[in-house]
Amino acid sequence: MAALNKILVLNGLLVSLGFAAHADDGTATFYTIFNPSACYGFGTPTSMVAAARAEIFQDGAACFTKYSISCTDGTNLGTSHPCTGGSVEVEIVDLCKDCRGTFDLSQDAFAAIADLNAGKILIEYDQ
């Protein structure tokens, strides 16, 4: 009976870990012109930053939050297979007011996960 309880507990933990590791789907674009950001003004801690759409930015509550972002596919706007296979960690520094995607990445962050010629990519992201 004790062995059965241990197996049930272990299965429960594995199922819980599976739900905790779920990433969200979205899209990403990139920008090349830096303006003062809502979170840092004219300063920025790194070149691996992003602006987030309003639902994620939440009136500044997302400032300084880090997200791991991976390219999953192209959007047929530029390159058909743009993904590099890697992921990048970005820090939210601004609201993307007229966002065409979930995140507007710095050019360096976008280039770390995809071909810049793609312009817009499908992504998975997790905080």
C-alpha cells in the first residue's frame, strides 16, 4: 500500500510539473529605433529588451519582468523558415502601443531567435 501511495504522489508531481512548464503562444516583431521607454526612460540595462502589448504590460506592472521567448515558425511575411532554434531572455521595458504582435523585441533579441528578414514570427513565451 505504501508503494502505491508513493507512485500516486510521484505521478501527481509529474503532472503538476507538466502544467507549470506550459508556454504561451504569440507573435513577435522587432524595432530598430529606440525611444525613451516607460520603465527606464533613456537608459536600458541590456540590448535584450522588449515592449509588450497592453494585456501583458498591465499599466507598467510588467516593467523589469523577464520572459523567455522562442521562435516556433514564420508567418509567411518574409522568410519561410526563420527560426534559429534558440531562445532569448528579454526584459520588458515598455508598452507596445501599436503592437502588431505580442512582443516588439529589440533587434538584437529578435536576431538571437530568428532571421531579421522574417519581420514577424510565431513564438512561445514564458515568464
